[in-house]
Amino acid sequence: MLRWALIFLVIGLIAGVLGFTGVAGASIAIAKTLFFIFIVIFLVLLILGLTVARSAAGD
């Protein structure tokens, strides 16, 4: 998912440099959305991983 966010970011930056503001804006918006979804999923899995590891260790 992070890879797709970076791809859309690069597409948006290139489109912005070339003057395609509509495509650039849409691409940057998609990149932001994918990035925030990635961060949320990462944090949820990190918290779950820490709690499972702690309960498996017997603490």
C-alpha cells in the first residue's frame, strides 16, 4: 500500500510540473489517503503485535 502511495505521489508531482493541475490534485489526494490508511493499519498491527507478544511471554 505504501508503494502505491509513493507511485501516486510521483505521478502527482510529475503532472504538477507539466501543468496538469487536475490530475496532480487527484493523484496527490489519492496518495495522501493511501498513506493515512497505511499508517492506521500499521499502528493497529503494531499494537496487536505488542499485546500478543506480551501475553505470549506471560507478563
